[in-house]
Amino acid sequence: MAVKKYKPTSPGRRFMSVSAFEDITRPKPERRLTEHLTTRSRRNNTGSITVRHRGGGHKKTYRMVDFKRQK
């Protein structure tokens, strides 16, 4: 596994290094094991979202993992 080294943009980053997981990570998840997550932002009787900081952002997918599988 390769080691990723950061450029010194701050004193804390100067000697920072982490493991790179490119060789053990798949580029995309299996499509049959993912489903879309619906965003939850409810509206009141006037049609406005009453909870702050909702909306926008990237679409999220949920990866289904079968923990009982033995293989």
C-alpha cells in the first residue's frame, strides 16, 4: 500500500502522511447494492421549509451491506 504525503501548506501538514487505499478500493460501488436516499425537508401549510440548513447538496446513495453473508 502506498503512502500519501501532503505538501506543507501549514505547520501541521508539513510532516503529515497517510495510507493510500487506491489499490484496495473499488472505483464505483456495485449498482445492484445501492439505492437512492431521499432528502427529508418537510414544509408547513404555507409551503416553506421550516427547518434551517436543508436543501441543496449532492445526491446521496445508500450502500446496502449484507452482514449475514459468509462469502
